[in-house]
Amino acid sequence: MLMIKLLILVFVSVLSNGVVAMGLSDAGKVCLFSGMSGVIKLDGKVAVGARLVRTVNKEKDIKDETTTDENGYFEFEPVFERTITKYLPMEFAVSQVIWVHYQDKEYKMWSGVKRRPEENIESRGKPLVVECELNSEKKVIEVNNSPIISLCTWDVEADPKIDFETIMKRGY
Amino acid sequence: MNELPPEIAAKVAQDVYTLTKSDTLEDALLTLNNKYKGILEFPFSEKNLLKGKTGGPFYIKSRTAFGFVLIGKGFLEGHVLILFRGTQYLADWVTNLNAMVSSSAVGQPVHDGFNQAFKSMESQVNDFMGRLTKYNIHTINCIGHSLGGAIATICGEWIQKNYKRVPKIYTFGSPRVGLYSFSSMCTNNVGSQNIYRAHHTMDVVTCIPIWPFYHVPLIGTDYRLESPGSMYSVMTNHDMFEYVKSVSGKSWQQLSGMYDSNTNDASIENWLNDEASTGLNLLSIEWLSKALIYVIRKVFDGAAWLLSKTFSTTFTLMDQLAYVLKKGLDLAENVSSWVVALVKKIMRMLGMGLHVDIAEMTTHFIRYVLQNLQERVNRHVRQVLDNVLVNGRAI
């Protein structure tokens, strides 16, 4: 017991000297949601004046919105955050949601978790240009380990499927 | 074969961040099925979304998802996965640094922040374990990265104690969980063969809290992986994506052979006796913490009476440590020689001159050396972290 007490005291002493104290004022830039543009359709017809509400959440909600023009076209600017988390050993995971409000109905157009801080990882580096059909079935795609559940299509290839069964059988 | 291959354990440790960050449980389910359909399932509704508290006593606490429990299907039939999330939020990071010790399931001292994080989920894990009877389970896997790895370790010990089932524990880049006696008992109770601790050699998170905290398993194999970045690549070396890359395509056996990680008594003695110049780095700090405990243990073994003398005074901790080591010098040669070796090793690490003989090693002198060591270790860890922040400013 005294041994334990000694070890506890050593630890408390070390900690009280502020071994791991550090300033948290510095900042780096991470991309929470890449810039996005595209066209919204309902049953194949462009959705004019549809209201898109975007919510990004890393530690807290950041909301903005836009409206489609006469061609059903919309644009969202990229969302960046200056944060020390890019430089600290913390996992990056950001929730991305877009709801479309159109003709008294709500559609969850996009629900993803961005797992890398770089811009345009949702489209493997290319600009994120989508076409979304509000009356379509939800599709799930994983890109750069970031899953996206959406009513949209865009030019991107999904991550290859992992053959877990072979890994399990071989042990690697 | 009941062990999970490294890649599967790493993938689920990576994906728990994604699952806990999904907008709704339904979205988490869709995400899970997209990747693990027919292999892993949520066992029952929202009960599986473990919620934990984060934040230390001096910080605002918030409730947030911390992990998932999953049931294996198909070729994973009979497996249960209890997954814990690591440091995703700043508050979690602060929690990690906000350490005291408290008692684990078997009454051993563990980092209080990690312990409280587990305790906030204990009743839900208990509820889950109680429901497992309707499944034919042969292996319970506790898995996590970073803070999640520490919680997985505490959870594994808790399951062993409360359910008399031996779990498998998989951790990636876990900080040190508890003091020596915890590590020792957890290693004995769970069995070193059931504990898979994978870590990049330059992952600074695995070096905190600094001694006297110990990793689990205390003996046996740990899986040291080559670091993807330099010592200052704090983010890269701790990144779960990098851990997945490091272990993919390799078996546990292959990973165990990557570095010689044998640190039994003989290897500690060899390290102490090695007169080659040793700088202060993450690896040597790890060795030093093991050597320090080893020598203190030898002193107490050689002079049990010393235990009752120690702490009976109002000396500071550093005084007491110096006092114990000085007393060790007065014992038989098989103890005193290790105290001398330790002090000289520390002096070499600090770049201090070695022109000192045993007669000059007074309590005051030993205290001076220990004080220097502590300051230098503190400075070193701070430098690593500061450098990260300086890089941040540069960008």
C-alpha cells in the first residue's frame, strides 16, 4: 500500500509541475464542409426556390442556408474552422447535414461524417458538384472513410469494399 | 481462432468515431450496414449507444456519445465488440490531462479521468452484459483508440472482475492507464495473451501520463509499430488512420516481431548497465520509468522496514524518493549497485558529469539529480507539444 502511495505521490508531484500544460490559443485551418454546388430536382423537375439548411457540427452547430434559383441551382461556400485540433493528437470527425425545405415538405438531402480535415475529400479532390433528386432512395457511400447518406449523385468513386471474411480467416 | 485480426480491430476502433458522430442512430445504422452488413449489428435499439461524461472537475461537463456495443454475425458469430471513442473533443483532451488516481474494479489505482469516463458508462455496460445471456457469446472484445483504449482497458478488467469472463482488449495509441499495481494485476487477471496494445513508437500520447503510470500488459508482447512521422508529428503518429495503415495486411504475430519490446527484469538491468550515451527521448523516458520502479522495488524488497519509515515524516515527495534510494545504497551490494546504476544512468541522460562515487551520493545529491530529471522530462514533453503549436502558427 505504501508503495502505491509513493507512486501516487510521484505522479501528483509530476503533474503539479504542469508537464502537459500548454497554450491553446494557436490555430490552424480545417475544412468542416467542402464547398458544394448543384441542382435540386423533385420527380425530375428542377426545384425552384427550395430552401437548403446546412448544419455542420464539430464541437457545436454551425448553421447557414441558401435557396435554389430558377434552375434549381444552389451553392454553398466551404466551411472552415481555425482550430488547434489539426495539430493535436485528436481524431477529426465532423457531422454534416443538409435539409431541403420544398413545397411544405422536408427532405434530408445529405447526412455525412467528414473524417479528414482536407477540402473536397467528399469528392476525392475535385469540386463537389451534386445532382439531388428529392424523391429518390437514400444512398450510402463511403469516400476517404467518410460515410455520406444522401439523395444525391456526384462524380466520385466509393472506397473499395473490405473483404473482412478473408482477413478473419487468414488472421491478417 | 477467437482473436480479431489487427486490421479488423483497427477498423472498428476507427469507425467508432464515425458512428458516434452520425446525425441520428438511424444514420449510424445505415453507415454500419454499408460496411459491416452481415458481420456486425447493433444488438438492441438505443441501449447500445453508450453515453459518457467528459470534462474534469474544473471544466464544464457535457454528455456525449462515447462508444458502441456490437454483436458479431456470420463469421463473427459469438463475438461481442465493446467500442470506445478516443479524444475527439477538446474537452476530452483536457480531461486526459486532468489526472488524479482512483480505484479500478479490483481496487487498483488508475487515472481518475479515464476511470470516471468508464464509470459514467458502467451501468449501461452492465445492462448490456446482463442481456448477453440470450446470445451465444464466446469472446468479448473491448476496443479503443487513444482515450478509448484506456477506457477499453478499464472496461476489460471490470468485465473480468464482475462477470468472471476473460475479455480480449485491443488498444491503439492508448495513454498509460494506471499505476504499477493496476498494470500488474490487470495483466495477471486478463492474461497478457489477451491484451493487444498497438502503438507507434513516436506516439506522444502513449507517454502520458508520465511515470509512475504503466501500460497494460506489464509483461508479454506489446505491438510496437514504426511511426509514420517524426517525433514532432504528433497528429500523424497518433492518427487512427495511420494506425489502420500500419497494421493492415499483417497478423498479430507479424506485428509482434517488428520491434524487440521485451522489457523483463533482465532487459531493464541491461539497459541500466549500458554505458552508451542515452539522450532524453520518448523511448528512453519509457525505459527510465520502468527502471525507476524496478530499483525502488528492489530497495523495498531488501529493506521492508523502510516502508514504515517512509511517509512518517513531513518530507516532500522528492525528499522521500531520494531518501529511499539513499537507504538502498546502504543495503547489500545486490541492491546498492542498482541504485548506483540508476543514478548514473539518469546523470548520463541529463548530460551530467559522471565523476561521482558512491560515497558522494548523499540524499541531497540524489534529490538534486531527480529534480533535474523531472524538470528535463517536463521540458521535453512540453517541447514536443509546443513544437506542434509553433508549426500551427507557421501555417
